[in-house]
Amino acid sequence: MLTRLWRSTFGIVVLVALAFSAATLAIGAVAYEVTHEALEEQLDHRVAVETRALVAEAREGGLAAVSEAIHLREDARNEASLDYLLVDRAGRPIAATITPLTPVEPGYQEHFGFRRGNVTGVGQALATPLPGGMLVVVADRRDLAAIDRTLASLFATALAAMLALGIGAAVLVGWLTRRRLSRIDATAQAIIAGDLTQRVPRDGSDSEFDRLAATLNRMLDRIAALMDNLRQVSTDVAHDLRTPLTRLCNQLDRAATGDKDAIEAARRQADDLLEIFAALLRIAEVEGLAERRALGAVDLSALLEDMAETYRPDFEAAGHTLTIDVMPGLHIEGDRRLLAQALSNLLENTLRHTPAGTAAKLSAKVSHDAIEVTLEDNGPGVPPVDAKRLFQRFARAEASRTTDGHGLGLALVRAIAVGHGGDALLSRSEWAFGVTIRLPR
Amino acid sequence: MRILIVEDDSDTRAFVAQGLGQAGHQVAVSEDGRDGLFQATGGGFDAIVVDRMLPGLDGLALVKALRAAGDATPVLMLTAVGGIADRVEGLEGGADDYLVKPFAFSELAARLNALARRPAPRGDDAHLLRVGDIVLDLHRRTVERDGRRVTLQPREFALLAELMRNPRRVMTRTMLLERVWDFDFDPKTNIVETHLSRLRSKLNAGFDADAIETVRGAGYMIRGE
């Protein structure tokens, strides 16, 4: 319970207030003590000086002279005057302005009780033995006590004010903090309830609360974007699977009526569906793999040569040409199989979507901090409208709607590039259209 | 061959068991990992087919336990689609081969055959592969058929070497993609077919007998007769 209190803003401010109060108390105590001692010393000093003067009188004129001096001083008495007591050996008073209430001992006495007329008092006393008697000089502590009282009440007031201010501040700061946080809380509650469009209100003050609100809002934007993407993907998947599934149903209906060819067609359709699922899972997997993928050293130049050699026969068979322009000795950290799959997807795209006679070029070069692998061709390319969404799942250029493919190839290329800390982008030059995979060196 | 199938999905289990039984193998089945491990350590199997996800003890743990016990029976692991990490884990865990569901039965059969009769590496001329009248030198990277030199592209050479390492055994398209190209995906283009037809025309130039046999619906094989 207590630890929980100290963790709240209220508790923290109370703690600070208590610390300040303790400091005030300590300073007060020291100041009180120092002042008190200084005033006491001053009283002692006065008593000592007066005693020396009277002892000098005694040396010249004996006790009678001292008695005379005391009487003279008593006649000229004022508020600040000292008190005197002169006794003989038997302790009988010879001259006195006060009656002692405390036994007289030689030396200093801190709290010497006495009565003067009807008034009792406490004083600072110095008793000095004289030939034939004892002289006591007493300074009343009344003024000292008054100053002590004033000091004490002053510090007590300061302490009380400190505590009151501290508690007040704690209540205020606690309330303000709760009020600011409750806005964030309200937004969070609304989002939990399902309204993802809610954002934490900002006051533009650039205070820590405001900055926190801004950060939270950016986080919410990111989450909303991811949710949108997810929704888009699910919609796309549902939409793009409906066509082949409907076709599958039709083929199975035909097969039920005894059409043998329909069985084979249905089989192919099912394979096709499995292929789409495999591609989708692969993309999701590669996207999730970015952090924990086992990286190895990949000889990119050799891989590109291999890929070109692998695909050149198919290019030639389709009446295409495939040339290669790769800087030797390019090495990166990566997953060789995934990179091979990305390149395979690009090469097959070119094969599938360009007319016979197309010239394609696979190249790799270093451009300051990245290695750029480009496959370009002088085929028709894609219209700019389609280009924007070419790397999204199920994105297919309008012109290729009728050809084979599911529009997942480039999405996977991009996922693999991003998984390697790079990106995939379209590249256009005067004669060619292509895709570039940028990989960090 | 005596083959143990450890698979919890009854449809897959029945499909595999029936197929292998019809192919003349003796088949034992198990539905969960613990029982599967118990049966496997009983020994006497030529190959084991294990599903990656199993109740009780999963496929990976089963293979690890088997290998830890010093059992070297060839293991083929089955997994659901989309498991790049699964594949690596499986092979590192001691599985000898890996097959992604759904698969064609011919694929499974070919892989089991290739697993069960692994050729032992031979002595000094281990770099020389001889099947029938074809001799392939892995060091010099040369190929001769009946004493006549055949010049091959690097991929064609690798493809022939893989076929010759497994004489009289069907190599499927996916097996060749994995072993010759190191692809763990299936390209749309028929790169295996294309390269094989080039290899075949180079090998067969001047000979009547086709060096490479196409097994319909399954794959390719070098018989060497």
C-alpha cells in the first residue's frame, strides 16, 4: 500500500515536500542552537567583565568598596542591568539586589535561580570568592529566553508553511497528471472497444505529455496501417480464390455427370489452388523471417551466373535472348535459396509476359552502399497505372489478366528483398523496363 | 523394404501405407510420437516416415531421440507447407530428407528408394562414377560415353552426376531441383525438362540407346544396361 503510494505522482510530491520540511527543520535547529549559544556567551562575557571590575574594587577597598559599588549600580539600575550578591564567609548577604534560590557555588552557573522583589528569575551567574566573602554577578536570562521563543516560533511557522505547500502541490500535481493521463486512457479504452480511428488529443505544448501523445498516435497510425493491409490481404485472398474455387466446383459437377476430362481439369485446378496457398504462405513466412533468418555468405556473382545458365535454354527456346553483365566477386550475407527464388520469379515473369524476340539483361553492380541486381528487357513493360501496385499481392497488370500466373511473384520478390534489409523497385530506362533488387552490402 | 510410418492424420497414414503396401513394402504404422519412437527403436526398419507435427512427441524430437540412441535408420520427414525454418531444423535434427505436404505418392516412393539404398562411398576412384557405358569424372569434370568425350555445360554435368550417383533409381523433378539447383521452390518454367533434354541429346548423339529413361509421372532414371 505504502510503496504504491510513493509510486503515484501525489506520493512523489509528498515525498519531496517531506524532504524539504526535514531540511527546514534541520536548518532551524542548527540556527536556533548557534544563536542561543552566541547569546549565552555574550551574557557570560558581560558577567565576567563586571566581576573583574568589582574584584579590582575589592583589591583596593575590600568588601566594603564592593558593597559600595553594588549600591551605586543598584541606584543607577535599568532594564539591562546586572544583579549582584555579596556574602560574607558565613553566607550572610552584605549587599544584594537579589535573593538566591539556588545554593551559591564558586564558578559559572548556567541556571541560577533568584528572586528580586516579588519576581523570580533565572540567570547566568559567576561566583568569585573574595577575601572574607563571595561575590556573585548575575545576568538575567529573560531576554535570551524571549529570543529563543521568537526563533522557535519562526521556524515552526516556516515548517508548517512548507508542509502545507508541499501537500497542496502534491494534490495539485496528482490531479493534473491524472487529468492528462485520463485523456490517453480514454483513447485507449475507445480503441479497445473497437474504434481504431481514435487518437490522443494534443495541445501542441511539446510537453512530455504532448510528446507521449504524439508517439502514441504514431504507433496507432502504424497499427491501423498494418490492420488495413491485413484486411486488404484477406479481402484479396478471398476474392482471388473465389474464381478458381468456383471453377473447381464446376469441374467437379461435370465430373459427377461422368465427364472424365473434368476430373483431370479439377485436379489441375486443385494443384493451382495449392500453389497459390504455398506462395501466400511463403510470402508471409519470408516477411516474418526478417529477424531470425539464418544468414550465410552468398556468392552473388556466382548465383547470378548460375541462374542465367539455368534459364538461358528456356529463353532461347522462347526466342528471347538473355545476356548477363555482373561484376565479379559480389558477396552478401543472405539466404541463397530465397535469393534464387526471387531471381527465378523475375526471370519467369520476363519469359511469361514478353513477346518472342525480346532481349533481356541480368546485371549486378555496386552503387555506393548497396548492390543492385537488375533484370530488364526491351519488352512492352507495364503502364504507369499498374506500376504502383505491382509489388502487392495479387497485383497483375491489366494486360496480363489473361495469361498464366497469380500476381504473387513480385510480392514475394519484394518480401525477399525486404527480408534482406533491401527493397525491390521498378527501373525504367530509355530502351528497357525492369525490376531492381537493392541489397545492402 | 520394411517401412515405419509415424503420422497422426489418419487419411495421410492410410494413403501412404496403402501405396507402399501395393508397391510391395512391409508397412508398420504408428499414430503418435512416443509409440513411433518405441516401434522405431525396436529396429529392423529400412526407412521411417515421420510427420513433423505429432501428438505426444513431435517428429523432430523423435528423430533426435533416435539419433541420440545411435540409430542410423534413414528418416524422411513430412511437413506442412511454408516451413523454411522447419526444413533446416529437420535436417539438422538428423532427418535424411524432407517432403512438404501435400505430396504425390510417386514423390514419396522415389525419395524412400533413394534413402534406403544409399551407396557407400568407395575408395580411390570415388571421384569416378560409372553407370553402363557412361563414365563421369568428378575431379576432371569430364564425361565419356563408350570412350567418346561428351562436352557438357556445368548444370548439365551436375544433373548427370546426380543421376549417376543414384543408378536404377527414379529421381523426381523436385529431387533434382533440390540437389542440382539447390532450389527449395518449384519454378513455373520447366527448367529440369529443358536441361534434361539438352543433356540427353548430347549424350545420345551417335548412339541408338537412350542413356536416360523417363519414368512417366515420376521422374528420370539412369539404368545403365
